[in-house]
Amino acid sequence: MQHLTPLLAEISWSVIVLAIAFVFICLFMMMIILIQKPKGGGLSGAFGGAGGGESSFVGAKVGDVLTIVTVVCFLLFLGLAMALTWKINPTENQAKEDAQVSAPAETETGMAGEASDLIEDATETAEEAADEVAETAEQAQELAEDAVESVTEDAPTEAPAE
């Protein structure tokens, strides 16, 4: 139970009120649905509605009033479900704002120091890569010159007679 205390402390009163209302609507809607008479009797017979379909309840047929109450309960059920979802799981933008507010802010000098270190490392790496490319280019040029010399030495000086 002790590990639930921080979790329960973070729940706002509006979520608690919505959750309680949601449970009551669920129970009431189940009761209304069970009372309704399908084509063959159902539990409405237990409450005096078992004979014909013309039983009066507040000046109207029981079936009509129960159908209207069921629709209203269902709409309340949907509305409360959406409200609870929005209260418990806020939108992404609100979550990002909360994260930015609660995250510890780093000082500008600390971030600038890290950035300058990264720039120095990148500069050193680029200089090393440039040196390696220059060496490889020199080696390639020497190999090309050697290849040209070997081809010119092996080539006959006179054109072959036909």
C-alpha cells in the first residue's frame, strides 16, 4: 500500500469525481438494460410490467421511457469515458510542456562548453582525414607515374611494318 501513496497523491479531485460518476452511470445503465423487456418478458415482469405492452409509467409506455433513459445513460457513459481519458492522458503538447517545465535546466556555459568540445573533436577528425586523403593521392600519383614509365619502356620505338 505504501508504494501506491505517491500515485494516489498525483490524482486530481476532478478525476476522482469523474471516476465515481462513471461507476454510478455504469451500474445504473446495467440496471436499466436488465429491467427492459425484450420481445419475451425479461426482468421488467418482476417490476409489474409483465403483461401487455401498454403499462403506464409516468404517462408513457414503460418501454419507451426505458429506451430514452438507456440512450441518455449511454451518452453520459460515452461523455464520462472521454472526459476521464482526456484528464488521465493529456495531449502530447501538454505532456511536452510539462516535461520541459520539470526537466532541470542546464546552464548556457555548460552547453557551450560541450558544443566547443564537439567542434574541436570534429575539426581534428577532419584534419586527420584530409591528411590521409593527401597521402593516398600522392601514392596514387606515384603509382600512375610508375605505370606510365613501365608502359613507355616496354613500348617499341618504331612502328611495326605491315
